[in-house]
Amino acid sequence: MDMDTTGGAMLEGPNGTRHSYDGEIVGSGSNTTYYGRTTDGSFIDYIVSRTASGITSGKKSETLAE
């Protein structure tokens, strides 16, 4: 779920569950990448690319987990 250019992106599950999140926005203006992770105990790391049109791609990240 797109949270605008300054808010990152929230994960929404297939059943409508919204996961609380935290992360870092890299880039500026309309082209940004958001490196996020859920904070509700589900331990999902994810990367979302965004342009002025909205989210263009998103995927689970295996590389962010520590």
C-alpha cells in the first residue's frame, strides 16, 4: 500500500491484514526506493520502487534479514 513519497509502503496481506512497518526511503523527488521491514512480529523485509505514478515494483527481500 503506497504511503506517498515521504511515507514508504505498508504491506497488506491477502486477507486485508495491514502490517505495521518501519524503513528507510532512499532517493529524492518522484523516484525513490523504500527498504522496509514489518514491526508486528511477522519478520518480513521488503523493497519497493516508486515513481510519480506510484509503486512500480515491490518484492520480499532476503538480503535485509540479519
